Amino acid sequence: MSRTLPQRYAAALVARRKLVIGLVLALTVVVGAGAIVGDSPDGTIGQAGIDSEEQAALDEIEATYGTDDAMVTQIVVRDEGGDVLSRESLLESLRLQRSIVRDDAIEATLRPESGLSGLENVVGRAAALQDRAGESSRRESTASGPGEQRVPTLDEQIAALEARSPAEVEALVARVLDPDTTTPGRDPAAFLPSEYEPGTTHADARLTFVFQTADSDGANETPEAAYDAQVTIASLVDDRFDDAFVFGQGIVDDASGRAIGDSFRLIAPVALVALLLVLGITYRDPIDVLVSVFGIGVVLVWLQGVQGWLAIPSSSILIAVPFLLVGLSVDYSLHVVMRYREARADTRDDDTEVGAVRSPTDAMRSGMSGVVVALAAATFTTGIGFFSNYVSPLSSIRDFALLSAAGIVAMFVVFAGLVPAIKLEIEQFLADCGRERRQIAFGVGAGPVGTVLSGAATLSKRAPLFVLIVGVVIASAGAYGATGLETEFNQADFLPKDAPEWTESLPEAIAPGEYDIRGDLAYLSDTFRTRGQGSEAQILIRGDVTDPAVLTATDDAASTVSQTGTISLQADGTAAVQSPATVLRAVAAQNRTVADAIAARDTDGDGLPDEDVTAVYDLAYRAAPAQASAVLYRTDDGAYASARTIVGVDSDASAQSIAGDVRRMADGIEATAPVTAIATDGPVVTAVVQTALFETLVQGFAVTLGVILVFLLGLYWWRRRTPGLAVVTITPVLIALAWVLGAMALLEIPFNSETVVITSLAIGLGIDYSIHLAERFVDERERHDSLDAALHRAVAGTGGALLGSATTTAVGFGVLALAVSPPLQRFGIVTGLSIVFAFVSCVTVLPSLLVVRERLLDRRQH
């Protein structure tokens, strides 16, 4: 019965092809309606909720500390070799701020009372307060105490600087930046490069911070209004400065979105032309090309419909799914069409006269019975290969797994049902009209393709051990190279790159834009202590935080940071941190009572109390509650339950590197104080998530191989009582996978949570190719007494379809290497390599394994 099931399916398909066409098209309408009536919101690669002590510490900080959830956008004004502290430069920034606050859309996103802050504001307020106080006060302090006077408005600041000469403004800048001058609010040096020499009045770059509210409609939704405002601010900056830029998450998202759009405008025409060209060469028949393209279109309709019905949000990783399905659809289509062509010309199994051809119905019945099992097995194994990613803790990758698996199932329905039924209807109609079609299967017969495939079969027949040894040696080298693959996750790797020079000659309609976002981030991280998303980490300190050793420990941890690490440094070489120790010193500098209390308890002269720390904390809370509550958590009964240290980090470094450096600081605190210190916050939690994700995906990778192996063992035992074929079929896939990993090592492509998903293609496509060729060989071996004849017919017949499929898919994916979006580039390169290696392994290693297996079976029988 197992041998007749494929024939029964093929007979039913041929006999009821009109019903099949009607049912599948009706189902397509129902499923495709999801694209219209369903909900597919925009989304991004989200953060995962993994249970960890780092996440628990972050949750505790957010629940107990008065955290500032404002979004920080940074405006960088620079003038290499010039001076950004001149009167004109400062005035231009103040006028820029006035333009920003006068824009209603931007102003609505600014944090009340403190939406803009820059050195220009410090200087402008100082000038305005001098004017307000009169000539007699100009020789006194550059700023008044908090609350003594109303803060000057932007218009007053602009007017005050306009009324001064460049020399007067320079003198004012000198007073403001004098290290001995106490200025309310943020330290003016915080707006200048980290290597700024205190007291000087010249700098080639400075920062302005824009603080925005992060309000959105939902906790997991992006603050679109704030992001749009950042893009508008960037355009205002470009209008006023020759060399300045804006950096923020909205700018990053805008650049990434434009890069993806530019990439598709650039590569879509190339991919379409390449697809049609390869299909035309492979099929050599416009009708078959149109039928194949129609089937691909139906699969894509199903894809959009499923996404809509399941409300799967769009994200950058899902861009890969249509390319994946197009490539696999071409593969399925080629196998169906080529097996039909071969069956139509092959008359050995029926009573057709020699030299005649089979009827279309007989040919389709024979062709589908020979290929449907391979299609079903490939669908299962490929679907499992992608669906295994559903174990990921990231929702976007789970969506990728679900949508890919659903698309692969849809592909089987279309190309094992709809497409052969439609092709048969067309072929029967043409036959009835007297048009006899005698297309030859691709790779069969004379020609360069047939010669190459025949040569591969001959080599495998004559020197199978040589082929296997070469394949294994290369695979071993690839596996060794894979041990050195980078596994860290760096968000900067996802930022768009500037387009290569050759794109400048392209027509404007498809030429990509310029992208400086990656360079801007590098400059920002190298020059300043950055603010905003991904630029800070935290250390939560639990235990007796009033122990004097805690202050000493946090102070020592900040002073022993590596100069080559990821933690931002201040001009004095110490870490850019905010801790109980730094807050006490800062408050003492502005409050005599706190300073006296510390001095009375400081026995070693380090500016920190060595006893009765609780009393000093209480005084600091009364003198500067906002500063104290930022690093100390005091319960309602006045007890100090925890403390924290806020650490500035390089936002363009990898999450794992940042986590390692911050954890070393935490370990240093624990080593010298009787407390527990836990590194946490965005970069650290991201590192935990990415590590867990990577481990989960690798485990899923291994489980997938196991499931596929068990499936093939069962399949070959059920159909042919030859379970050993399962091992033979899967071995070329593992060899191709090792080749891919070795190539990634040579190309310095990291093997992280992003690319581990991509490399699952090596399994999905490799299994697909191997199953088709192994099934074909077994069929041919039963029909031929000669091993050589069976091998040549299998490699030439199925190999031709595989070559057409591999070429089309590799070209379709390979053009992604032209993209200006790095994720798309990596996807195109790794996928193209996976396809090429899977095909080469399939037509060289697999035939050699089949020959060796045949010889071993013959030796056992004799």
C-alpha cells in the first residue's frame, strides 16, 4: 500500500484537476482576504522577557527609583580645526532651539521646562542674568543660586549674546567653563568632548541635548510622534550648520527604513530580471514560466493573508520570508515541470509506441507519482527547519518561524496541487488543438548543463572516496574556522552603510541615498560621553548600603576602569559614573552643611564619610532630594534599602562586551564591600537575551536535525525498508553546513542570534535538494540494472531541476548583497552561500555516498 499511495494521489489529482483548481483558488481568496481585513501592524525586533537576575534587578530599579524615562536626542555641532564656542556658533544654536520650540509638532514632544539643554544655554543664561542684574553685577558670579531668579527665556538669551562682542562672549565662556566656577544644573563640560581640557575657551565639537517625552499608545509601541520630531529636528539642523548631525532612536529608525526602501528599489529590478532570465533559460517555454510565476504569486497571497489573519507585525526580519518562498517555489515548480517533461518522453512503463510521447494526463500522473513524496518530505523537513526557530524568546523570530512554516505549507498546496492541475489543463487544451509540445527537461540530453551534471555523476561513480575525502576535509576546515566565529551581538552592525561609489552612476529613481548614521554613532561614542538609549548601564547594590565600604568600593570601581574598555571615561581618566560617592561630593560642593558633615566623618581625606553614613545620606536627601534619590532608595520609614551606580558606556560597542565590563565593576564592588552588586540595564539585559537566544537557537538547530533524521528514518523504512538512506541523505547537508560556517569565518560574518536563523537555510534547502536526488536515484535504481545508468539519469534529471532552482534562488538572494542595509546584505551573502554549497554537496557528495552504499550492499550480498 505504501508503494501505491503516491500513484493514488497522482491519479486523483489528474482525474479531479478542475475541482482542485476551484478549491485552491477559493481557499486563496479566503486566506488572502486576511491581507485586507486582518491586522498586520508595523513592528521591530523586540526585546524578550527572559527571567534573569539582571532583568529582576532592572525591574526593581524601575519600581523603586524615580527613573527619568525621557528620551534623549543629541545634536552634535562640530567644526574640525575650528571653534564651536564662538559667539556666532553659540547664537546659531540658540536660534536653532527657538525654531525647534516654535514648531508645534516638535514642541508637543519636548519634556516640560527642560526640553533643551546645551552649552549655548549656559552661556546665554549667564549673559542674560548679567544684563538683568545690571552693570554692577557683571563682575560677580556668572550664575545665581537656584530659585533666586527666573530662568531667562530663549529670546532673552539670544538678545544677550547679540548685544555682546565676540571678545565679550569669549570672556563669558571662560568664566562659565572655569573649573572653580559653580554653575547650577549640568556641568558645562558635559556638553564638550571627553578630551576637553578644562578652562580652555575653544573646542571643535559640542553637544545639545533634546529631552522628549516617550509617551505612546501602548507600553510596547514606539513613540512615533517623538521619532518624527527627531527627523524634523535633523532637517532644521542641516539648514543651519554645515557640519552637524542629530542622533536618536528616531533617526536610527528613519535611516534603517530608508535603507531598506532604497535597497529594494535597487535590487528588486535586478532580482526580477534575473528571476525571469533564469526561468526562461531553464524552462525555455513562456507558458511554463507564466504558470510558475502564477504559482509564486498565489503563494505570496497566502503569505500576506496568513500574516494578516494572525496579526503578525511587520519587521525587518520578515522581509526575508518572501525571498525564501520565491526561491523554494521555483524549486518546487521546476521539479513538477521537469518530471512531467521526462515522464512525457519516457514510454518504458506503458504501451505507447516507440518514438511517440505519452498523453498529458498519463505524463502528469506518472510525473506527480514520482515527485509528490519528495515534495511532501521536503515540505516537512524544510518547514521543521524553519519552525524550530519558534522556540526563540524573541517575538519577531517566532513570527519569522511561524510565517515561514505557514508559507512552506502553502507552497506545497500550490505546487503539489494547483500548479500541476493548471499545467495539465493547459497541456491538454493545446493537445486537443493539435499542438504537440515536446519540451526536454533541463539538464537532460546534450548541452553544457548536461555535460557538467554527467561529469559530476561520472566522478562520483569512478572516485567516490576521493570526492568524500575532499568534501570532509573542506568541511573539517570550515568547522575549525567556525570555532573562531564572533558570537557577539552589536546593534551598530544593523545601522545602514553608505552606498558604494558605483551606485552614484545609477539613475536617480533607484540610486540609494547617503547614510552617515554609522559614522555619526562612531564619532559620538569616540568624542563624547553619549546619552540616550543603549548608552548607560546600571549596577544595583543590595545589602547594607550605609556601610562606609560601599562608598569606597563604588569610588574605587570608577577609578580602575580599563582605558580600552567599553565604559565611557571622563577627562581625568575615571569612569563616567553617577554613584552615591559622586553624588555626595557633588552635593557637598554646593551645600556647606553636607560638606561639614562629611569633613567631620572623613578620616582618610578622600572626601567621603568613614562613619555614620546614614546621617550624611539624610542630610544629602534634605539638601538635594533629586540627586540623592537618583542613587539611593529610601523606604517610607527612612531606611536605605539599596543603592545604584549609573555607568556611561559606548553605545557602539557589542552588548556582550559592555556587559562584561560592567560586571567587572560590579564584582569589584562586591569584593570590597559586604553587599551584592548586579549589573543591569539595557545593554546588559540585551547581552543576557542575546546569549540565551543564541543558545536556544543552537539547541533548536540540533533538535531540528534530530527530528529530520527520525522523520527520514521512518520515511525510508515505511516506503523501502532502507532506513540507512536517511543517514546518507542528511550527511551532505551537514557537510554543506560546515562549508557555510567556514565561509562565514573567512568573510568575518558573526554567528549570532541573527545569522543562526539565516544558516537554518543550509538545513532547509540542503534537505530539500538531498531528498529529491535520493528519491530519484532509488526510483531509477529500481528501473535500471546498471548503477551507472541509474546514477546518470538521477543526477542529470533531478540535478537539472536542482541547478535551475539553485541558480534562481541564489541569484534572488544574492542580489541582497547589493543592499545598503547590513542585515539584508548579510542575509543575501549567507543565504546565497548556503544555496550554492547545498547544491554542490548534493550533486557531488550525495552521489558518492550512494555509490559507496551500493558497493557495500553488494559486498554484503556476495
